[in-house]
Amino acid sequence: MWAASCLASCCAACACDACRTVVSGISRRSARIAYCGLFAFSLIVAWILREVAAPLMESLPWINHFSHTPSREWFETDAVLRVSLGNFLFFTILAVLMTGVKTQRDPRDGMHHGGWMMKIICWFLLVIFMFFVPNEIIGFYETISKFGSGMFLLVQVMLLLDFVHGWNDKWVGFDEQFWYVALFVVSLVCYLATFAFSGVLYHFFTPSGQDCGINVFFITMTLILAFVFAIVALHPAVNGSVLPASVISLYCTYLCYSALASEPRDYECNGLHKHSKAVSTGTVTMGLVTTVLSVVYSAVRAGSSAAVLSPPSSPRAGKPLLPLDAREEEDKEKAKPVTYSYAFFHLIFSLASMYSAMLLTGWSTSVGESGKLVDVGWPSVWVRIVTSWATALLYLWSLVAPIMFPEREF
């Protein structure tokens, strides 16, 4: 018994030392990756609890205080929302604390990049504490999560527009025939993919013999927008490029597909309803993977897109013209402006926490059979469709705004 106790103590000490070594190894450059890893871990925890935590939560009197015990799906949804709320509070608190950080001299810069052991402990305690809050708070969080999820999708659109315009400007800036040909080829491929994808949508989501007017409207509107993008972009007054128009067209078509695929499995116009059991596990996996990848992309863009996310009045510091002593060089290093907004960076994860909760719960506590799937239900359909239309409006605005307001810089 004494030997076993000593062995357990040694193993615990080694585990703690290993954790401290890993946490201390997170450098300034790898901090963004660490935040992404923590967010991905929170998704895994939420997914696991959705599958196994229902029996335990049914036995908790401050959660199950109903006269009639709700269904198992209700407890599964409640577990996901509680983990999501803890995650949301963690990143929201960091976003508030990081507001106004402009230089690396700010003590909060070290808080953003360091203190990982304490941050992990705080995240863990927040998630645990959420399982003791009243159900009314969780219900309120579920309601606002639907709006936060839409905001997350709009942020994705803004980053995509920034990326596409930057991509086009870079290739045009080379001013060589090869890059102009490359622009044409990529644009042509995107448009061909858009039209082919639309044909597939008509085939699967407008079956013959069914009244699928809403699906026909969604697909047709997406095709009309693709033509409008090309016409506006190539108008002489706009003098735009067809590359951004083609990429945005393909993205809007993908959003249309996501919306149609999110229709309830018992809806006769959903071509996937015959394969609902076969695709349920794949839908869960793809939903989580897509969320993690989209958040990682947003985080990376937040760390590199100076035009969109850099804090105001924070020009990049140049190299000194004259050699400085060690102390002056250290002060100069600390006085460097931050290259992106820390507050906005954490806000992305806050919104993504809401979005992932909606994916895992079917966008409602009354999930029924759809609760076994990810991102299924009419709320998800309309969120995706509205996001597609918002993408179209933002892109068209980015084309016409410089003409309407020539005195302003866009």
C-alpha cells in the first residue's frame, strides 16, 4: 500500500511537471495556436458530454427540478450549452481585459501570450461552475447564441472579402501575363464549379412530384447573384476584377447548399433525408471539423490582417538607424505596437463558442430527432441563407462604395 501510494504520488508529480513544461513552452508565436487548441478541446468536451452526461444531469436536483422529467435530448442539449457558456465567458473576459492594448509594453500583452497554467485552470473552473447555474440563465444564453452565431458568420464573410480582394490585388500587382492568365483560369474554374454545384442542388433538393418552391427560390436567387456579381464587377465605372466575383459566387453557392442540407430530415424536399442515419456520424464530425477550421482561419487572419483587425494608431515599428545599447534595444522591443487587436481576436472565439453550441444542439432545445445530428433545423437554414444574402450585399457594397463616396478611403 505504501509503495502504491508513493508510485501514485510520483506519477502525479511527473504529470504536473509535464503539463508545466508544455505550458511554459508556449511562446509568443505559438500563443494563437494554443488558443485554437483550447477551443478545439472545448468542442471535444461538449461533444463527449452530449453523449454521456445526460444520466448524471438527470440526477442533479438544481437542474432536474421539473415535475415531469424532460427527454434525454433536453439534457444533452443542456450539457452542450453549459460548456459553451463557460467557454464564451472565458474568451469574453479576455476580450474585455485586452481592450485598448496597443504596444507590447502594455502589461496585458504578457497576459495575452503567457500565464497559460492559470488560464487553463480558470477555463476549467468556469466550465465546471456553469453546471451549477440555474436553467433560466442557460435558456437566455441559448437565445442570444442564435444572434451571436449569425455575427460569427458575418465576421467570416468580412475576413473572406478581405482575403479575396488581397489575393486579387497581389496577382494584379505582379503585372505579368502569367498572373493575368492565372486570374482568368481560377475565375473560370470557380464559375464552372458554381454552375455545376447549382445543378447538383437542383437535382437533390427539388425532387419531382414535390412542392419545393422555397428550395427553387434559394437556388435560383444564388445563381442570379452570381451573374449580378460579374456584371457589377466588370462595369466600366467599377473597374473591378472577376476573381473576387467568382470566389464569392462559389462561397454563396456553398452557403446555399449548407442551408438546404440543414433542412429537417423528414422534409420531403431534402434529398439527404433517405440517408439520414448513414450521414449522422459524418455530419457530426464534419460540423466540428468545419467549425474548428473556420475559427483557426479567423484567428490566423486576426493575427495577419493589419488592414482589417489591427488596432488604430498602431503603425509598425521600423528598424533603428543607429545601433542602440542593450537596454535601449529592449525598450524599443517592448514599445513595438501590437500587430493585431487582441480584443477582437478573443471576440472571435466568443462568437465561435455560440456558433459551435448551435451546431451541436440543432439550434434549439426542442431538438427531437434532429438532436442526434449537427446543424439540422429550420433556424439553421435561415441563418445560412441570410448569411449568403449578407455576403452578397457586403461584396456589392465593397464595389460601389468607392464610387458613391470617392472622398473616403475603403
